[in-house]
Amino acid sequence: MKCIDVSSNEITHEGAITIAEKSVLKNLEVLDLRNNKISNSGFQSIINSTLYPKIRDVRLDINKVQEVGAKQLTYSCNLETLEKLSIRGNHFGEKGCLFVQVYALRNLMVLNMSRNDIKDEGVANLAGASYLRNLTKLYIDDNNLTA
Amino acid sequence: MLNFRNLNSLTKSNFAQQITKLKLPRNNLGDWGMA
């Protein structure tokens, strides 16, 4: 199995933890969990999972991840294969923009942070990102940016 | 609507072992469906 789409399935942190810790989908490349009810602990489990050595595309749009969950990115070291991370419609906020600037995400090519309660300071944080050298597409629309 | 019980049957079928792309959006799997 290379791609699994379980979007819009009422999955909470418990289901996310199951996926992260008990799955046998070792060839999985695309994991689509959009529009569920996954909160910080579920996000933490997904990004720290060691069961997906080939994962390249993770879609977590429209869930319930906040800054405290986003911070877990700074501890993760299993994301070097990740090329696309979509977290539109969560609550990463200003500090969440800092937490995506981690060495583990150095191969990221597409980052979608639309609708994440980001203000000007968050964009300034993103602008200083030194590890996101391979990023070619950044989506930060529908936040609270000023002119 | 797909739920845990019929997903379990589906994933144990012979043809399912060859599947590389599984799309199950907009069902009612919940956390049990991930087990």
C-alpha cells in the first residue's frame, strides 16, 4: 500500500496514534488524514512514527493541532523523506511557524499553512528559516497578515 | 457507509493484498476503523 486516504472519518488522536504506532504499511508514501478531529497528541505520534520510512506526503488539513502540538516537530527526526506537508486549517499560530524550521524537514518541497492563525510575526519567523532550502511552494493564505 | 466491520472484511480479502492506493474518505470509520 503506497497511498491511504481516510479523510473525513471522525478520527481523533486515538486513531492517529493507532496509525502511527501499530500500522504495518511500511511502503506507505501518502497519508491523507484531512478533515478529522486529530489533536496535538495524535499529531505528535504521526510525526514521530518510525513505521513509514518512505513517507513523502502527509495531509492533516482541517484538524485540531495547536502550537503545543506543532512544537513536537522540533523533536522529530523521522521526517527526512517528507516532501509535502499540508496542515491547512489547524492552529499552529505564530510559534508554529518557528517549529516548522527544523532540520528534519530539510527535504520539504511544499508546505501549506493556510488558515492557521498566523500573523505578521509568524511570517517573519518563516522568513528566517534556514533549513527549508528545498521549499518551492509555500501557502499561507487566509491568515491574519497585514500590508 | 463503510464502518469498522466491513472495512475489516475488505482488507482481509485476497484482492486487497494487491492494492496500492486505498481511498476511504467520507465514511464513518472513526478510531476503531484504524485498529
